Amino acid sequence: MGDAVLDQEELPRFKTPVIHDNPNGWGPCEMPEQFKDMPYQPFSKGDRLGKISDWTGPTFQDKKYTSKYQSQFGAGSQYAYYHEEDESSFHLVDTTRVQKPPYQRGRFRQNQRNLRGRGGQRQGIFRDRKGVVNAKKYGKQQGLRNQKNQAPIKNRDASVTVRPDWVTIEEMDFPRLSKLSLPNVKEAEDIICCGSLEYYDKMYDRVNVRSEKPLQRIDRIFHTVTTTDDPIIRKLSKTEGNVYATDAILATLMCCTRSNYSWDIVIEKIGDKLFFDKRDNTEFDLLTVNETSVEPPMDDGNSLNSPRNLALEATFINHNFSQQVLRTGEPRYKFDESNPFITSPEEGEEASVAYRYRKWDLDNGIILVARCEHDASLATPSGDAQFLTIKALNEWDSKLSGGVEWRQKLDIQRGAVLANELRNNACKLAKWTVQAILAGSDQIKFGYVSRVHVRDSSKHVILGTQQYKPAEFATQIKLNMDNAWGILRCIIDICMKQRDGKYLIMKDPNKPLIRLYDIPDNTFESENEDAEEEEGGLYLM
């Protein structure tokens, strides 16, 4: 009996826990005993954690991270924690990067390549008396422009002054234009073919650096008539299409995302028809030189290598080369219609050119009519005639344009020469290719023309030629015709939504975008007073 009572007393008993009920919220009603008189720093779950505590207090705060790790409840307490940014003292494996001297760092690598191209040899490294590389002195003596002493970029001038009464309708930036696409554009249909073509002289295919040919001056007239001054387009506008332009204007619009220099095109909307025109007495027909180069030519006014003088030289070379490589004095390949821009006194002085007026169906009721050009004809063994587009690339100063000297590289590394031209003249080459595709040329021939002396822009020699099929060359230079058609269609659609009137589309001189302006109907009309300008002839002496 006594043992049973003892066992009953030793059994464990369940003690009911004390429960603090908080009817007004969650958590205890009062401060627990073990936490009384304990310092407390308020914190938030969103606070950035670093050190648990910093017993040095605010004396040695890192000013760089003063506000970065402050609590949202306030800062400045001696219990505030600070983030340790430098963790270089803890490593499992030694991965510390070795500090390189300034002349070996990445920002100088491109300049060193340019330096070797300019001087033609490796330049020495300048050291001070103690043997330490003086980066500042090194950059000055080599004429380099690093991030610290780089000259400010000079703003380019717009091709036309924007007047206060012009209204901006649309801004189209290049990244968005580059994503446009209009696939499966149908083949063009020929409407009228005019003019006559001389045959290409295959002897120039054998020209190389060792057997160079002097570039001759050939006095012939090149007509650069704008759209609305073309009598045939005026006639066709009554029966064919609703959008009218020339191949040069279309190529400028379709390749606009590659352009850096400013240009402008006038658009006139009459009813449901659009006319794309260039302004008279402008530099629209001049060829740019090194437009897309990393260091394009600087504007030095009357300097031999100023952008304008280089453009005049390139245009002069292109016109003369396209006529020199032909078999003059022999019967021409003639189309049904004669050249519409020839007057009787000019008979026999016109350049070899043929105009093909073609139309494209761009869907949704948009029919494009354009005047395209061929430069020459080529007889094939089968007796059929091929049509050629002939253009000239020109070398002006290899030390200022990539360091690739044509007389050394052209015969053995022609690909390197062409690749350098593609970098420096991406827009010009793309426009030439688009013009050849629009005209339906079978071949596009490039001539390599260089100055006889670097400091003389009046004498040139032909160092070689090269030919491509336009579609294949477009693939090689990454020219997407679907994107080119998409850009053109986008511009047409925007203009078609506007009211009747005159508009101007201009490439911003310093930003990668084009703007569409609504301009008064009488803008630029005073420029048409000169009869010679209206005729549109360009005569090269």
C-alpha cells in the first residue's frame, strides 16, 4: 500500500503554460524579463546587412557607403552596421589580378594598332629617368586621344536649316528602323527603258598594281534630274503607280540606318500620290568619303582632305572611271527610247547611261515607280547583253584611313582592302548595292583608284577592278533587303496618313534618327530660278 502511494507521487505532472493573450495584435503584451534594459536597434527586413556591429563608432565611417546601408528607421547610432565592400582578404584560391602598367591596358590597345598603321612600324615606349612608363608623356608624343585628353567631338551641321515654322511630325530612330521588315517583295516590272550603253572593256579586268593605268579626264555630261523634273515620270504619274522616286533617293532612304552625315529629301503629297525629291543646288549627289570610319575626316575648310573636298574628289573619280573603262567609238547597246534629258547641242557628249523606269507592288495599294540607272553593257559568249553598275573606290591617304596601303595589299590581300572600305564606307557601298539591285544590274564592278601622290588630289591611277553579283555582295556586307523595303514602306505609310502638302525628311546630323517635318508649300521654291539647275546637268571638266 505504501509503495503504491510513493509511485503515485513520483509520476510527472503536466503544468499548464502561461499564455499572454494580446487582443489588440500579434506578439507579447509586455517586455519579457530577459529582454529588459537591453539596447535595441530598430531594423527592417529590407535593410542591407553587413557587419554585425562596428565598435569604432562613427569615427571611421566609410563616406562612400554612408547612405547605402542606412536603416529606414534612421542612422547614426553606435550600433549601426556597415557593409564591408573589400573582401580581398578572404580567398580560397589566389585570384587577385595583376595590375598592368598603363601602356598594356585595354584602353590603349586600339590606339596602338592605329599607331602602327600610321607610322608603318612599331613605335618605341617612352620612359622617364627612373625607367617608369610615363603614360601622359607617351600619349602626348604619339598624338593619341585617350579618355582624359580626348578632344571634344565636333557637332556636324545639318544639311538644311530647320526653320521655326516647321512642325515635327515623326521621329524615327535607327534601332527601331533596323527591326522593320517587308519580305517577299515581288520582282519589278519594266515600264520604259531609255538611253544607250557602251560596252565594258575587259582589258581593265587585268589591271593590277604593277600594271596600273592613269585615270583620264573624260568630259561628259551626267544628268542628275530629280523626280518631279523628269518628263517621263510626269507622264507615268497619270497612269502608273502612286509613289515616285529615283534610285538614288530610294537607296538613301533604304540605307538610312548606316548613315552618319546629314541629308534631306523633300516629299510632296498630292491626293493619294507621293513624290520624293532632292533639293536643287545641294550636295545630295556627292559621294561621301570615310563617313562610317572611327575617325572620319575633320572639316578643315579649304584643306585637301576636308569632307567636302574629298566628296568632290570621289565624285570626280567615280564619273571618270565609269566612262574610261568602256570601249568608246564602237556601236552602243540602244534601248527603244532615247535619253530624255539630251538636247541637240549635247549630242555626242552624254555619258554612257541607260534609264529603266520600273514599278514595284508593295501591297495594300502602294505601287512604287522609280527611275533606275545602268552604266554599261557587257557582251556574253551566248550573245546576250548583261547590264553593269560601275563604281569607283578611292584611296586618299592610307595613314588616315585605316592604315591599309593599297599598293602593298591590293594584289595579295584584296579582301583586307575591301574589308577596310566596308568599315569606312559602309553607307556608300550599301547605297551602291541597293541601286544595282533596284536597277536589275547583272554585275556591279568596283574600281580601286588611288592618288599618284598623297598630297595631290588632281592625279590618280587605277590599281585594279573587282566584280560581284549585287545580291551576293548584299549578303556579304550584311545588307538585308527585307529590312530596306520595310524602312521605305514605313516612311511611305507615315506620309500617306498626312494631309496634302509639302514635307521634309532629314537625318539628324548628330543623332541616329530621322525626322519628318511639315513645311510650308512655298519652301525651297526660290531655289528653282536657275534654268541650269532645273535642267539638272552636272558637267565635269
